[in-house]
Amino acid sequence: MAQVVAKVPAAAVAAGGLVGGYGVARWTGKRPLGGVALAAAGALAAYEWNRQAGPRAAAGLSVAYVAAFAGSHPLAKKVGAWPSVFAVAGGVAAASWVVTRRAAQR
């Protein structure tokens, strides 16, 4: 199982956590359940960020992940829920990709 998970890029895990967390909350009507999905994906992404780029990068990207979640709420009032979620997920995925690729090139 760990080998399969390791092949999924942290950027995809983080973006999937934001999209999946919102989807679970919306489709089940249970926000805490969406929070569990969001937190689980965030924890896995943070583990991979730490492994690939170190603790400082993991901390920074984790802050970006939480900020994206928080920022999606006011953004949703302007552009709609799903566009907001996809926008912040894309931003976190891009940041994750840049940071982990830069660390891999060192």
C-alpha cells in the first residue's frame, strides 16, 4: 500500500483533499465528515512534503493548504463554491509542485 501511495504526487493529494473534502461535505450534508477527508489528505500531503523537501517546506505548504481552505470560503461568495474550490486547489497544487521539484533538483 505504501508503494502505491508514494507514487501519487503530493500536489495531487493536496488538491484532491481540498476538492474531495468539499465534495464529501456537500454530498453527505455532514461538514465534519468533509473535514476528516480534508485533514487526512492534508496530513498525507504534509508527510510527503516533509519527505521530499524537508520540514520548512512542509510547514510552509501546510500553511498554504489551510489558508487555501479558509480563503475558499470568501472567494466562493464571489465566484461560486465549486469554482472557488478548484481555484484554491490549483493554487496549492502549483505551489506544491514548484517546491517539491525545486527540492528534487538540489
